[in-house]
Amino acid sequence: MASPEMREPTFLLLTALAEQPQHGYALIQEVEHLSHGRVRLKPGTLYGALDRLVGEGLIAQSGEEVVEGRLRRYYTLTTDGVSTLERETGRLQANVNAAATRLRARGATA
Amino acid sequence: MSTSAHTSPEQHPGPSRYEARCRALLRAYPHSWRREREAEILGVLLAMQNDDGGSTGTSPGGSRRQTPSWGVQADLIAGGVQARWERGWSFLPASIRDRVAVLATVLGAAACTVIVVFGEVAWPWLYPVAGDSLAPPLVQSPLIVVYGWWLLALISVLAGRATLARGFLAAAAVTSVILSATVFIFTAAPLAVAAALATIGRLPTGRSVRGWMAAAYILLTGALMLTQRTDDYGMSLQWSPAGALYQMGPGSALQDLSVGVVGVALVTGLLALAFRRSWVPAIVVTVVPYLYLGYFARYGGVQNGLVVSMLPVLLTAVVLLAVAGAVWRKHRLTITLAATPPTSISTPGQETRRS
């Protein structure tokens, strides 16, 4: 079976973890920020996605702390997660480059 | 990230109404999941309540919520049900669950489409005598609700909305079970099982699902063709206009010829699927013979003589050959481009396309 195309919320979650480990609430805020408010993950959806990404080995738990009586568990990209994000970024970048090239060519011939 | 404790959980004041409501909602999740994750997700929910600038947990006026929003509540319940369901299948590897989900989705969606398009609408019109007895009008079948859920799930998958598709599939499973007491059990039960299996893994979305759908249609067509001679009940007749030819009499040369045409359609469809990974030619070669053979069953046949009866068959053969030729040319072009270095096929100002 060909690997399915990565959906946008998954891509945004992996992107949110690209720089440093994040906890659940920070991930919700990061994804909303990265998508300019378009994608707002709810907690049930977020933890469903985290369970799946941990199961696929793309992310891993990297520690936890208790702040104001609330448990924060941190997640980080694994090596597989980094390579998957790089591959998906390359695919999207190639599409963007192709579209930009065609649009420039259209502008030049118009 | 090291573990540290800025404040002990025990020092936190008693649960608020908001927290109590969240804890009640989290009971939707299985006990083992809550043991691992309840404190963590509860922290997220409480942080959302305090975030006045956010949009996911506060009331429109920015004040702290007394209960989570309806969207968050529904999301938690759906997540809990999904977690319970997936943990029940956790004995299977994730890759196997994903493949089962894909196959169940495309086969169920293909079956429902064939039933609706051919069995409920086209075939009763194409072959009215048997249609009156075997295929009731669409509005009289309670299973139309189930077919509707499946078609909505298919549209959602093609549109890239996998979560929405899972909701429709869950609705299809529940509706099938409810209706199974009053409708044809051999239709309702497989659809209920398929809908349930479709939710145990991840679903492909968008372009990648089209090839699977094409394969499902072809497999279903092949199964109908193979079973039409042994199916005494008539299900394959009901779902296949080509199957109607079986009623023209045993041993008819036209009957054998029609089965042969469907067989050619299957082979061509599989070739199209294998070489192009495109659903269009596969669907065309699956649908066109059905329509011609249905027309053949209604208006042709032995009454109008062999020449008239052969016309739709010949037209079908022409269509099949045209599609097969187009697929073959495209495949050869792909091989040539893949085997030739880019520098030798690109000229200045001329663009080379790869497919």
C-alpha cells in the first residue's frame, strides 16, 4: 500500500515539535499559531493524534513536570519523525516551486 | 526534559464544576487510557479554561467557562469511544489495522454505490420484469439510509476529511444493526461488519484512495460475474445488469458472450489500475459494459435477432479497445521517459513532462 498523504493537522503537529519538545496545551497553541488560526485542535483530537504518532514512532514522550498542580507531559520528534517531516516538507516545497515557476511563466507570457 | 514539581497536585483547591464536568466526560475513555493520560489531558482542559485569549475553551465574552464548550465535550466523547474501539483491536499491528480499514471502506463504498446505481435505480429500469420482483424501488428500501451514510463516507474520504468519514461509517454500522431486524440480513450484516472494520485503522484520503476505489469496483464486478451462474437467490442478478442475461435461458451463446465481455472489461480495468493508478479508465471499463449489457437485456436479446443483439457488444468491444490502447500508449510513454536521461529528452524552451 502506498503511504498515504500526510494530513494538514499531522504536518502542523510535527512542525510544532520540530524546534523543541512541547506539552499538550502548547501544541494546541502552536498549531493554531502556525496555521494562522485555521486549525484549532480540540483535546480529544489532539490526544488521538498523539497516540497514533507515538504508535508510529514519529514522536516520543520526553519528560513531564507539574505546574500549578497540573501534569504536563512533553513530546519530541524522533529520528523517524524528523525524516518524515523533512520528506513531507520537500514534497510540499517541490509543489510550491512548481506552482511558482508556472505562475511566473504565465506572468511573463501574459 | 527533566521531571520537576513546581506545585504539588495535592495543594490544588477542590475540583471546580468545570473540572468535575471534564472528569465525567473523560470516563468515555477506557480505564487503562485514563490511568496513563487523565491527569495530562485534564491539565490541557483546565489550561484552556484559563486562557482568556484563546478560542477553544472560553465563552464568547472571554469569561471562564463553567463547563467545556459543546464542541470540546463532543470531541472528548468521540475520542473516548474511538480509544475504546481501537484498544479492543490493539492485538493487531497498526499496519494490518490500516489495511483492513482501507479494504473495508472501499469494498463497502463500492458495494453501496453498485447497489444504489445498478440495483436500485438502473437495473429495475433496464430489466423491469425481474426488477419488479427482486429490486424494489429505492424509496421502499430502509437500507437507503445505510447506503446514504456510506456514500457520505466515500465523499468525505475523497475530500480528505477522514475524521468525518469515520463518523459516517460509525453511523452506517449502527444503522445497519438497527435495520437488520427488518431488512434483508445478507445485505445489512456485511455492510455493518464492513463499516465497523473500516473504523479500526487510519483511512487514506484524497488522491491515494481513488486507486483503491477502482480496484474495489473491479473486484466487485468480478465477484458478481463469477457468482451469477450459481447464485440462486438472485443477488448478483439484482446488482448486475449483465447478470440479467442469465435469465435469457441456459446455454445461450449470447449469455456466454456477454460474460466474456464483462471478463474483458475486468482485465482491461485491472491493466488500467496497474499501469496508470488512475480510477477513470477503470471505472469506465467497469460501467460501460454494464450499461450496454443492460440495454442489451432490455431492448435486444434473441427477439431482435443476432445482428441487432450484437451491436451493443461490438460497441462495448470498441470502447474497451480504445481505452486499452490509450492506457498502453501512456504506459509505454512512461517507460520511455523513465529510461531516458533528462538531458537527452529536454531541449531549450521545451518542457518534458513525466507522469
